[in-house]
Amino acid sequence: MARLIGQWLSERLGEQFVTENRPGAGSNIGTEAVVRAPGDGYTLLLVGGQNAINATLYEKLNFNFIRDIAPVASIARVPGVMLVNPSVPAKTVPEFISYARANPGKIDLASAGIGTPAHVAGELFKMMAGVNMIHVPYRGDAAALTDLMGGQVPVYFGSIVTSIENIRAGKLRPLAVTTATRSDVLPELPSIAEFLPGYESSLWYGVGAPGSTPPEIIAKLNKAINAALIDPKMKARFGELGAIMFPPSSPTEFSKFVADDTEKWAKVVKFAGIKPE
């Protein structure tokens, strides 16, 4: 996504945008690098849901995400999907809730790691459905999906992008998507919110800048990114990645979205008592 938006901005602003990976510490290393960069518009951050989670998950960060990163523009969200092994007797979300309530503390909930979007999506489900499942963290999405298909764990909140082929092959049973509304990728699948009103969990992405970046630079970048969000070719390209582009929004509107998402996950992290590895 960063490379697609970077190429778009390069073509429209006449400046070369280079995407640099800064992995580590659940995205905190890359975030801090941007926080420490000059606010001149030449260093930007691909922000996402993990940043919103980390704001509460990590007690001692060298930055304050809400204060130190200025939201520029939203880009897209990727729906998640509640997956079970085909051996699980539940075929719908209400049936799974009944199954989990009948087996408290006996059902393992896989995740891609402690504090990952897959983990907090499951914890949000536990909180809203009033069920008790045992969290089993894996080292990444691939390992969790492998054991889910093998029957070592019964349930996982994964990404549609990484699980769609196994769903179509019948190796995994999807119960619902995690976005507030249904997904065009699996249109026949209900959303969890149809059974648990207010439930929403998805991977979202946008662009942020150092907090000291002048408003006029943020406005210029916001305008260029918003143009991408309504471009048919860009929409199709993002659709190939399983992503749904946000409607154009102002930096203020994106700022509120980020703040609201951070507040939501703060409640889940505290409720579940999640601590980073």
C-alpha cells in the first residue's frame, strides 16, 4: 500500500517517494524514526491499526502516537474474518457463541502474536460476546493458519487476504467478517456486527507525518492522497489486495478516526490485561 501511494504521489507532486521498511517492536521502531524526523514533509509514516493498539499496549514508549504523529489522510482498510476449523460444530456466529459458553476455558483462540490485530479482534469478541477462550499466540499469521487448518486450534480472527484461498478450498470455515458491514470479497458472509452490534475490527492504513509538520504541507499531501481514493484504477488495484479504500477525508476527520480507534483498543487491552512480549 505504501508503494502504491508513494508512486501516485511521485507522479502528481513531482518528487520521488521512496518506501523504506523499518520493522521491529510491532511497528514502534519505524514510528519513532518518523517522530524524530524534521517536520518538512519529506518523511512520512504508513500509520495503521497496530499504532492505535500499541498506544496502550506499550507502557513505556519514547513517543506519544496521538501527540507526535500528525494524521495526513486515510487510505484503506482490510477486512478480517472469523475462521474456524471445519471440525468445529458451529456454523454461525450465534452457534459459536453458544458453543463457547457451553465450553468455558476449553476453546483455544489462536493469534498472530500478543497484541497483534488478530489478538485484539479475538479479545474484543470475547468481551462483547461474554465468552471465555484461552489465547494461544503464534509467531505470525502463517503459523496460526497452519495449525488452524490442522485442527490444533479451533478459531482464529485472520485476514481475508491470507485466508481466502483456504476458505474457497474448504480447508477453513468462515463464520463472519470483522468489519461493520459485509465485504465484497465474501458478500454472502455476514458481519459479526449483525449479531454483536457495534463490533468492528479491521486492518486500516493511512499516512502520518511528524507532529511539527506545517498545516499547509499536510493539506497538500491530503489533497493528493484524496485524489487517489476516488481514482478507479487505484480502487481496482487496492481491491486486488483485498482492501477497501476510505472515502476522502480531511486531516481533522482522520485525526478523530485515529483517536477513536486508539480509545477503543485501549479499553480492550485493559479489559483483557494484555502485556507485550
